[in-house]
Amino acid sequence: MIQLQDKTFEIFISPEEIQQEIQALARQLNADYAGKDVLFLSVLNGSFMFAADLFKKIMVSCEISFVKVSSYHGTSTSGRVDELIGLNADITDRHVVILEDIVDTGITIDKVITLLRAHAPASVKIATLLYKPEAFKGKNTPHYVGFSIPDKFVVGYGLDYNEKGRNLEAIYQLKGSVPTNNAMLNIVLFGPPGAGKGTQSERLIQKYGLIHLSTGDIFRANIKGETELGVLAKSFIDKGALVPDEVTINMLRDQVLHHPNASGFIFDGFPRTNAQAQALDEFLATLNTSINLMLALDVEENELRGRLLKRAEVSGRPDDADPKVIQHRIDVYRNETAPVKAYYQAQNKFISIDGIGEIDEISNRLYQAIDTQKI
Ligand code: 5GP
Ligand code: MG
């Protein structure tokens, strides 16, 4: 058993088993690529150890290159752009074998393959040490698989938990974890304006198959559709009063019950008070489920101010452009979050995520928090 920060892991695959499996993979690759020249592309960071051990056992003519997928914001019309960094080999007309430590949802590998195809290689195959078939939703199924494993969080042998554990010779599994597809995953997502909540919740929805419930959106839809609840909510809003918790929770309940087969929900903009958090818990308990965790994207105020002012240049949103308004929105967020944060902290469900860095890096922090908390 090992401890990495707040989590305990137990041994899952021994160093000997890993080496045996790598030997078997090498044997297959040596047979399939006999007489050919192969370019191995190791997708960093996690695959460096697997790539090193496998590469030593390759007997055909070969080269290796190390790449990384990076996502950045393009112009407002192009949206997010993926880029393969470190690809300096010319791959046109070559036989490429991508080396991965783990294929989970398959999103990463799909991106890599799309980017590679643009260079017209002769062939592209995927070799991965670990594969989680239950989590896989991709278009490109791996061709060479070391171990097919259940959908549980693993570390070691190149794979990390918060950057720790990559040096371990064996592969470890989170202790006491249950397969993630057995239970619902319900997340309360918080983040100050400009923290990247929209971008990140889209990714969580895609990765975990969640339904996004934004109380703001639900209010607007109900009011627009003139539903009974909408009319009721509007009567408060028109008086300049806050919509009572009971009305809000009824709207949410309605939405949740409309998705009986959902794998889980992201609650966005709710709960905002202790009483709401309690009401949500009570309601979820009637469905035999609960909130798994509250994730808060943490971005320091200076950075938020900078991001919002920059966003104002493209969005034209007046509330993004005025420093006074920005400060007010940040203050409101801080004051609102504090009690809700304390509520979930008391249940050991609050996790603050560093919201600064590459979009993919931040997503990975969120995935790790979720995959290790889902017990
Ligand atoms: P994808 O979901 O795109 O197939 O995988 C994305 C990335 O998530 C992987 O490259 C890996 O960094 C990370 N990942 C997925 N599952 C695990 C896991 O069980 N343990 C660790 N340490 N990382 C994982
Ligand atoms: Mg990887």
C-alpha cells in the first residue's frame, strides 16, 4: 500500500507482470513490422516509461519521437485549437505507432490521430499499456493493448496523481474505489467569473456523460415557456424579489426527474446558500444518490480581471469591460461561495482546483479530483 498526498493506493500490476506484457507487445510489433521502418510517437507525459521499456525490445528499424497535445484558444471564431507539439519528424508516408500509457475516454488519442492524418502517414496504429474499455468513447480503438483494466483510477509507471507517483515501478489502484459507471456522479461546480467554468463544464459533460443544470438557464427557459413554475418565478423576479428556494428546488427536481437515465449532473449556479445545499441533499437522497463533490475553480483576482477585460474585447459584454462591475461580481462570488464551501467541506466533499494553466492541464486536474473522489 502507498500513500500519495490524501489518497491510498494498493498494488494492482507488479513490475514483473508489466515487463512480461511489454515483452509480448514487442514480440507482436516486431512480427507485424518485420522488414519495415517504424516511427514511434510517445505521447507525453505519462508514456515515457512504457516507451523506454518497449523501445529497448524493438528489433525492427525504428525511430522515436516525443509529442504532447496542447489546446489553446484561437480567435473567437476558430474556438479551441489542438496542436501537436514536439513533432519534428517528417511522418509523410511513414509507418507510425503511437505509444500511450493509458487510453481512457479516447479523447486524447482521437486528437492525436486527427492531427497526424493531416501529414499523410503510410499507416497509424496505437499501442497502449493500459486500456479502460468501460470508459472508452473514442473513434480510434487501440490496436495493441497491454492490459484491459476496469474504470478505476491508477497511478505509477509513468502515470500520476497530481504529478506524484510517476516514478513507481508498479501500477497501483486507488484503494476502495468502485467502478465509476456503477454510481451517479453529481458535481456542484463553482468558479468566479472568468475562471473558465463554461469551457471546463463542457469537457466534464463530454467525459462523464453528465447533464448540465444551470439554474439561470432553467429559470429563463421556464419563464420563456410560461410554465407554471416559470410564471411563479417571474412573479417574484418582477417584484424585484429573490425566487424562494422552494421554487428553485422544484424546478431542479423537475429537470432531474426528466433525465432518469443520466449518469449524473453538474449543478451550476446552485446551491448558493446552506439551506439550498441542504434541500438539494434531501432531494437527491430520495433518488438514492447524493452530491459527490463540490469543485471550485480557483483563479487569483488579478488574473480574473485581466481575463475579463480581454474577453470584453471580443464578447462586447459591458459587464466584462468595467473594472468596478468586475470587482463587484468577484466579491459577490466570494461572499456567496463561502457558506456553501463550508457546507461541503464539512462533508469532505470540497475540492479547490488550480484554474491557471493550459485548458487541458486544468481539465486533467478536474478529472483526477473526480476519479479519485468517486467512492
Ligand atoms: P483520455 O480520456 O483522453 O483517453 O485520457 C486522458 C488522460 O487522462 C490520459 O492520458 C491520462 O493522463 C489521464 N488518465 C486517464 N485515466 C487515468 C488513470 O486511471 N490514472 C491516471 N494517473 N491518469 C489517467
Ligand atoms: Mg497519456
